Amino acid sequence: MKRSFPRGRLLLLVPLLLLAACTGGGSDDDGPDEGPDDVSLAPAPGERWQPRPGVSWQWQLTGKLDTSVKAAVYDVDGFNTTKEQVATLKRADRRTICYLSTGAWEDFRPDAADFPTSMLGEGNGWEGERWLDIRRLAELEPLMAKRIDMCRDKGFDAVEPDNMDGYANKSGFPLTAEDQLRYNRLIAKLTHDRGLSVGLKNDLDQIPQLVGDFDFAVNEECMDHDECGLLDPFVKAGKAVFHVEYENRIGKWCARSQAARLSSLQKKTELGVWRQVCPATATAKP
């Protein structure tokens, strides 16, 4: 389905923002902090990490990285977060998710020149970003594999691939639902082959077909759009749904989030350090 709300990346600001380890200072969190006992258990040897419904998280894609937020899971930018920052979070028993844009090209990334111009479609609403022709699997596979290798080599536990619903947007290409399923499954396989977990970002209409291929979900504003019920297959499968709202006040939807066992945050659209959490999320066991 088409999206008109903020996609939560504002990464066009990246050249102006530095991500550096910061172990002190406040998180600007108006809700209660999550304690270390909320961290998901480490996977058994040879198994991938599986975040559980209700586990706490922090989503920070811009600004100086604050590693002191007491959340069990950190979802941070894969390119701008350093190996040392990931190690700092791991020493604090935090799980880490590597944010990547896999369905859209970004002109500010160091590998931007590796993408053929003919593969770039319409803008996706963010400066410097254009939809990718996801039908060109043979060309995209090595490019995405290299990015996921980067996530693995930095020590991340999982990948959040963004822009995974180009078929439902004005991409500039005649993408079909089947094209999207093939591409999303390719991204899942590339990630799993490297021992990492992978999340399905938005793409709500294809959850029934993809819930078995992905280890968790990441969603923006399902409360505002009255769509959270579409994420039930992940929760029923024992897989976390990392959910964020931007405009709605947390008091309007917190009870529903608790009932649905979502890992919910109230965030500002720039996805900096600031966040609010539901009380139940702060005490939920992973």
C-alpha cells in the first residue's frame, strides 16, 4: 500500500551529523528506562538471534550516537555506525540492528557510484534518494551482499532493510507484487547466509507470504493508519514487531500496543536520541 507518512530516515542530514560513541548523558527519554535484564538471550551456536515480542529497543539514525539508552536492542545506521560503537553496545549486552536502504539508491552513500544509472527510478520523497529497479536481481545481489557483509564485519546481529515496498509506490518501473516478493526473499537469504537476522520493513500487504522468511518486523505508524492487526502473524510466530509512531500522542495508543505485544516507541521524525516508551514495554521480558 502507498505511504505518504515520514519513512523515518532524514539521512540527507548525514553529512552534517556525526555519529560518535557517547557513554554518558541523558537520552531525552520521557518514559521509563529499560534495564539490562530485558535483553534477548544470545542464540545457541549456529542459530540466529531471534528478538521476541515486547523486547525494548532504541531507533537512532541521526545525531551523535548515545550508547547509554537502556534498551535491549539498538537499530542504528549501518554505514555511519563504527565497529567500535557496535562493540561498545555489545559489551553492555545490547543487540544491534544494521539499518540499510536496500530498495532505494542514496546519493550520499560511499557506494553510490556502483549503481548503474539505468537502475535508478523516481525519487522516493527524500532528497538524494531514488527507487531501485528491483527486477535486476543479478546486478543488485552483489551490491547488497557487499553492504550486508559490512554489517556482519562490524559485528551487528541483524539487518533492517528499508524501502522494501517499491512495487506499491511510484517507482518509475512496472514492479509487481511478485517482483517484490522475489527481491525481499533475496535480501532475507543474503542476510541469513551471513548468520544475521533480518526484519521486514513495512510492506504490510505481503506479511502473510513473508513472515516465514523474516525474523522480525519494523513498522512506522500502524496505529495512525489502523493497520497494526496486519502485523499479528509476526507476534503469533514469536517474532518481535519494532513499531514507531511520530505524530500521535503515546497516551492514545499505548494500551493497544501493550495488548498487541508490540515493541513501541514515540519518536520525532528525525530519529535522533529522543524517545518515549510505553510502561509495559519497559518491563516486558524478551
